[in-house]
Amino acid sequence: MKYTKSIRDFLVEYADADTNRLRLMNIQAEFDVAWAILQIEARKKIQRKLPTWASNMDLVFPSVLSTEQCSSEQTAQYKQRLISPGNLADLTGGLGIDTYYFSQKASQVVYVERMAEYCQAARSNFKNLGADNITVVEDDCIHFVQNNTHRFDTIYIDPARRGSGNKRIFALAECEPNVVELLPTLLQQARRIVIKVSPMADISAILALLPEITEVHVVSVRNECKEVLLFIDSTLLPTDNNPMIYCVNIEATDDTSVFSFRMSEEKQLPHSAPCEKISRYLYEPNSSILKAGAYKVVAMKYGVDKLQINSHLYTSDVYIPDFPGRKFEVIETVDFNAKTIKAIGKQYPCLNLSTRNFPMSAVELQKRLKCKDGGDFYLFATTLAGDRKILIITKKTTIV
């Protein structure tokens, strides 16, 4: 389907409309109204994570599902920086976001996708975007690999993580295709393999399953973990299940923090003694560091004290401006009991609540405090030495 003036006018007129209501209106037109409504719905889905594509009225979207499963512009651009400028094959093309951004650096890119409507949309979109170095191949990725005679610099694959009944899958060997089985063949066809896995995946389990991994990138956007990327470079020596792990947090195009470590560093460090008290500043590592499990190594590298073995919060008397995470100035610390609950609720009617290693969820605590969500103050409920339950009232630091 191509855009006509009538379709474009329809998209503009109903851009903010409820698409479910639109479908019930039984609109009669000279074009496929259902397809036009799909375009409106898809653009709404990607407004935040793909603003450039959402605003481009020449691009078509084959399904809403394709917009839900695709990468964001920020994560696609991050991956682009990591690949070599040679040729690349994207074996799970989908909407083509990653393919397109790869094409901005790679000399030639092959987009492989088994669904015909996705391929049709990809051809149209790549043409309208001026990406003339992309070849679209309609094929199942396993069949493509089995019959491929070319050698690539990089192969990228994002295996499907949904099983029967649309059930989410986190185990790598259960995804489609099974990259664990496919890996030997992939390594015969490319120098470097990049595998995108679920942000819920168990990194330690994956490292045990794939000892060939040479790098792991845990990628968050605005402190929300979005992707875990596995890099396997056949030209590098084996890392003995101890690859470099990069904890990435993208706040904006020109504001990306990266904290790197090896799993052996974390395992070899002893657990620090639990804190008896909270110092002047409180630190919360970003979601990539927490996902990667760099609990002890981040404390060692930045000279901060970990509150308790299971309380992934840190404190120090000295302000650490480059700490990779959120930084707070401590206003007060109180023991958790009926008296302080009542007092805190009255003194701070609005609070941003967070619980770490605490026998109560943030929602339950909010009900007990009888406070509203939001405001300038942040309350952390956690546990110190001797199983002491405390409430820490903080505000974000204004120190530059």
C-alpha cells in the first residue's frame, strides 16, 4: 500500500484519535481504512522511541507488533557505533530500525525477513530514507544461513522471545531461532556475531551457555534497561567465561555513561561490612549496573560504602559527581516504626518512594505513610547492619 493524498489527509485529521473508536465508526473511503488506521496506531506506538520515523510521512508500518518489538533510535545508534564499516547481515529484520542504522556505517547490509509484508514495507522505507546499500531478502533466517555463500564482517540476530500463546521467553536456547545451536554455522560466515537478548535474561547463565562471548553490553535508556547485547568475535582469544561487561545508560544523544568490569572482579571482591549509619550522600547505581550485578566492584571503583549485602544503595561523606547512577543529598534518616511513619507522612505529603531490601513494597509503604507520589523529596526504605529497617529522606543533588 502506498500513501495517496487522501490517506495522508486522513492520517493528519485523525492523528490524535482513539484508533479503537475509529474502527467502530465504519468510515467509507476510496482507500483501505483499516490499513490507514494501522498507520496511525503504529505511529503513536513509536512517537517516543522513534520520533524521526514517527514524523516521516513517507514511511509505512506493516503491523503494530513490529513497532512494539523494534529497537529505539537511541539503542540502534549505540549498536551502530559498535560495528565495523564492512558488510553486515541482519538475520531478523523486522521493522528494519537496526538495519537502517547499521547501513549508516556498514558498506553493505543484507536485511533478512521471512514475512512478505515486512519485506515490502522495508523496501519502501529504505528507498524513502535513501539507504541504497541495503538488500532486502525474503527468507527464513535459518534457511538463509544454510544456503549462504557470502562471508560477512558482522552478523546481527535478534531471536524471537515469544512462544506459544504469545508467552514471553527469557532462556536463550528457547528463543527462535535457537542461536546456541546456530552459532557454529554463524561463526563460519562472519568474523563477529552480535546477539540481542531479553533485558530479563540471566547474564551469568548465558555466559555459562556460550563461553565464546567476548563482550556483553547492557544498555539502558533513561535508566530503564532495554537490551542485553552479546558480542562474539572469532579473532579474539577466549575469555574463559570472563568477558568485559559494559553497563551503558543513555540519557540523551550526547550524554551516555559507560561503566565496565569483568565478572571475575565482582566475584573476587569480599563483601563489605554493613553500614551502621548513612553518610551525607546516597547513591543508586543505574539499571544497567544493577542488571549486570556489579554490586561490589562499583563500590570499590568509586570509593563508596554499600549499605548492606542485599541493599544495593551506597553512601559516602564526599560527593562523587561522576558516579554512574542517581545521586542524592541525605536530609534525614529515621528508624522505621509506627511513630516515624506518622511523622514522615505529615512532614512530607509528597514523596518519590523506593524500597530496597525492605519487607514492604513502595505501594504498601505509600499507603502507610498516606502521602502522594511525586514532589522534590525521595524516600528510600532499606535495611542496615543488624537488620535495622530505616527510612532515608533525600533530595537530588544540585552540585555540578
